[in-house]
Amino acid sequence: ATIREGHGRDPVAAKGTGGSRAKESAAEARAKRSGDSGATSDTVVGERLIPAPSFGVCNKSVGKIHLKDSKEEGSDRTHTTDNDDKDTNNMAHKSDRIDNGANAPEEPPELGGCIGCCMMCCFGCLTCCGCRDAVCRKIMFFPPEPPFYKISDDSKLMRIPLELLPNTEDLSQDDVKRMGQAHFSKRLEVKLVRLKTERRSEIVACHITHPKAKSTVLYSHGNATDIGMQSYAIETLVIACRVNVLFYDYTGYGWSARHDKPAPSHVGADAEAAYTYLVKDAGVPASSIILYGQSLGSVPSCLLAKNHKVKGLVIHSGMASAIRVLKPSIKRSPWFDLFRNVDVIRDAKCPVFIIHGDADKAVPFSNGKALYDNAPMKIRPWWVKGGDHNNIEMDHAREYYQRLIHAFRSFDKVWEAIKKNEVAVEHVHNVQATNDAKTTEDSKSNTGYVITAQPRTSL
């Protein structure tokens, strides 16, 4: 499997070729811990190894991120953003990597001809027979086995140390004991919760809070990973962007696999349970919640954006629909298609920010472009030149965090513009499909957003 520090294994191509890269990274980590001078790209904070792609690259872009030796009294990571306003605005106003699809790259070869038609027909027949969910469990969901974390007796998250991630199938007893040593930053409050869903399954979620956060990100991770592996990327996100984050496992993943198997019908229910926890139990106002969906996580995030009015939606390497991953050229979703984000996003009640790589081999670039075209409210997308499915937050870390910080601020500006221009959010329409739709574009501000909506009667 393709191992990535940022988002785990490849969500679609479970038999990828990135394992060698992960092993090299693990080797460098072990060399660093043993004092090998050849591994100088990583930073050790106390007993924890911080990968350079997650923190080191950010030092030049997202204000300042200071890493102090944990042996110093009261030391910890601190985050200042004195100069990030100018940096993020300049970054957002650079020419788009791909001019909104006008110069889109070549799509990877799709299943065409008889093979493509036969596969679509078979999927339709399985749906008629009621066997679709059973088949989907085998071909669409890849829960990590074994999980990348454990839950202690006092309900704390025990995550596998970063350098051991590529070798979780051969963990020794000593390695398991080390899981309790992979601590989070002292400044962050980490809470593990168990949530009941409307489909009577029970999932586990992790809520990380930053002392100076003003927004909360509800993070839906990609396939073939769990909250144990994601915890390192999430910790980076919390510190770099000064946000709180709630991230959770789908039914059938990690600890949540004890209660049921993964299925398409569980995905939306799991996300709804996480959202309910934030609003009702944690007391987070919906206006400060940002939905973030990566790959498979784009499905529950789009559903939440349709059902709830939140601050914003970030879709990272998201799919337009299940069929479009295999056959991007289709214009309309077949009746048996799954995960129809391209249709759901038309009813999104918040501004949308799309991130997609033009070299994505798992989810073709046209999927991201279709989502952007159908979003009723959106800010300037980030089409990443050379970006693949799992490497954007690693190979483009500097720009990644800048773009996120700017997007979070742009969401606020969009809502201010909505109130100022008296634009209704409840009845937004795509400007291409509605002749009398009014397009409002603020070319003077730094957001680069476009709102397509009917004139408001009441907000």
C-alpha cells in the first residue's frame, strides 16, 4: 500500500508504488533517532520525531512556527502569524496553476469500449439484486489492518510512532508499548469520544483544540487510513492554521470496526453523528464549522454542506461520483451511481474551496473541475501543478498551509459579501443553468470568490 505521512495509504489504488518511499522515510527517521548524521531533514522534539514536510517547510510561509526542545521548562511549539496576511494574499493572487480547466491536462485512460460498458451494466445489475453494498465493501473500502492506534484504559488515543507506520503489520510488543509515548503538543487539548450514529453503529472521534482557535474543522479522512495515522497531519493542521479539528473514523475503520462493516450507507450517518457532537455536545456554533473532505471524505463533507449552513467547505482531491472515477467522460450520473458529489454540491449552503492535483492518478482532475463548476458559492480553486492524489500536503506543504489559511479567511469575507449584497443562501443556483441568475464577483477584494444566487428576499 502507498504510505503517506499526510493522508495514509492511497485511497483508490491500494496496490500503489509508494511503499518504497515510505520505507525510505522510516529509515531516515530511525537513522535520525539513532544519531545518524545522514538524516538531517527531520527535527526531534523531545522523544518525538517531526517530519520536515509537515512542519519544517511551513516555517518560511505560515508566519513562524517555532520548534523548541521539550526539555526546556514550559517549552512547546508556538505559532505566530505576523507576516502571513501578506504572504497568503500574494499566494492566492498568483495565476491559477491551471486556468480553471481551460488548459487542463490529459486525463488518465479510462475504461472505454466494451469493458467500460460491461462494468457499468454489471454494477447496475448488482444494484437491482441488492448486492451493491456487499460488493462495495470489497472494492471501495480499505480499512487499515491492523489499525494505526489503540485506545487506552483511560480513553486516550495511543497512536503508533511515526517511524513505525510503514511496518505496522510486524509490530513487536516493545513497539506496541511505544504507542503511549507518541504524545501530542502540550499546548493542545486532545479528547477522544465515542459517538452513536443513526444506523446504530458506534464510531470513535478525536477532538483537538487550540487555545487561540476561532474556527473548528470537521475533518473526514480518505480511504485506507484511520485517525491514528491522520493524527500527525491533523496536529500539524491545528498548529499551522490555529483551528480546532474533530476527525473521526468511519464505521468499519479502526476501533469503529468492532460494531459493523464499512458500507456506503454508513458514510453519511457517521459524518452526521460527528456534526451533532460538535453542535450539541461541544457547543460549537455552525457558523464557525469548516467541513474538510479528502478523497472519500469528500462524500460526507458534501452531504453535510447540503444539510447544514456552515462556514465553508474544503474538498481535497474529491471525487465527482464513483462512476466518474473510472469513466470521467460521462455527462450525467447513471441511476445506480454512488457518491454523487457533483449533484449534491449544487445544494451546498456554504462557500466551497477546491484543491485538486492535475496529475492525480486515483481521482482524475476532471472530477475536481466538475465539483468546482457545480458549486453555487466558491472561492478561487487551487489546481496543483504536478499534484498527485496523496502528495499535495507533503510536496507542496508551504503553499498548502498558506492556501488553507487564506481560504478560511475568505469564507468570512464571502459571508460578509452575502449580507452586504443581500444574496440569499438558501436558494442558490448555478449561473450556467439559470438565465436570470445574478453573478456577484468582488474583484477588488483578496478572496477571488464568485457567488451565483438569486436576489434575496430574506436571509
